[in-house]
Amino acid sequence: MSIGKTPASVRLSKVKRPGGVLWFDLQRLAQDDAGTWLRGPVGSPWGTPSDSGRLPVPTVVLLAADRPWVAWWVEDPADRRLEIDVCLPPETVEAGWRYVDLELDPVRHEADGRVEIEDWDEFEQARRNGWMTSDDATLAQTTAERCAEVLRQGTEPWLGRGWDMLRQTA
């Protein structure tokens, strides 16, 4: 694993159909066999087409160009959790990374180990309104179910690595 000495700024863009682009200005943290790791310290800027702000809690993000998901470790004292954004495989762009959200979000709540898949209502609305293809919908469902099972089993090394990186960079 390589961890850079000076974090480089990376724009992570999350495309919500038809809502527009959400963006986060994060820092490059590391690159390893699991993928690219980014960090969002408290105060990192974010924005949407109608709002903007700063991250209230630290986060670490893992993504790779060959996977249909992006993992977010969120150090929220009220609900420490690992969220997975199911998406079309992320792509590198000039400013950093970009991915198209497919709505379903497997989440592991660390306090009680509960795993759930969130945003079925948004997923169904996107399907009904034609904002995702049937192939994208199939990818979303199978990926969400597979990721939820990984979160339940807890055996993948990158699951703990995210929490370790969050502790190291806090």
C-alpha cells in the first residue's frame, strides 16, 4: 500500500439521475490491492445543484474502476456506519473520480452490526421513470444483495482496513 505524504485534492462526483451531480472535495489517501482510498476530514466541502456545505464528520472512501460500488466509512458518533453506494463502475476524470448512482445502498451500522439495504423507494422510482435501464436495475439489485452479504459476513480485509485508515487519518 502506498500512502502519499501530501494529500492531493480529488473531486468525487456522484451523478444522481435526474437530480444532477453531488460532489465532494476529498484527499487522496492511498492506493492498494483493494483500490483507491480517499479521505474526507471534517470540514471538507461538498455540494449539490441546490445546496453546499462541509462534512460534519470524517469519512474514508474506497473505489475502483472495475467495481459497481463505492464504500464510505462514516465516523458519525450518532451512527458509525459503512455505507456502500451501488453504482455504475466509477471512472477517473480530470478532477478525480465520477460515478452514476444506482440508488440502492447496503449499510452496516457498527453499534449493533445491523445490515440493511436502503433507498428501495428511490430505486423503484428510478425504474418507473426510466432513469435507469433494466440492465442497470439488475446490476443494482444483484450488487446490493452481494454487498449486503459481504457486510454481514465481515470477512473481506478491506472492511476493517477502512476503519483503520479512518483512525490513522483522524
